[in-house]
Amino acid sequence: MTEPNEDAPRRAAARKQLLLRLDPAVHEAVAKWAADDLRSVNAQIEMLLRRALADAGRTPTSLAPPRRRGRPPA
């Protein structure tokens, strides 16, 4: 029997939620791109924002590394 992960609620609370309004064509294009990369739309948007911050030289020093793809380790 596995023990519940006590850190999971804390990690989930540390992530910010954002209501984002997108043009339907933009959402469709991002969704297709995400599917091609085997990511969720949310993960794809976060990856794009991280890349844009890095390209602009605005990556915060406190930025956590991106989450690993795939299932979490058992």
C-alpha cells in the first residue's frame, strides 16, 4: 500500500491559476502543437511563456525548473 504524498497539496497551492481568454484559432493551434509534443495545453502555454521570458532575458532567479514530462515516479 502506498503512502499519500503529503507535499502534493502544498505544491498544488504554490502554482497560480489564471483565467486566459484566447481567440479560438489561437487555442486550436496551441492545442494541436501541445498534442504533437505530448503535452497538455496548460503545459504548452507554460513552456512557451518560459521560453519567451528566457529569450527576453527576463527569467526570474526564483523560477523553478520545468516539471518533468510523463508520469511521476512511484
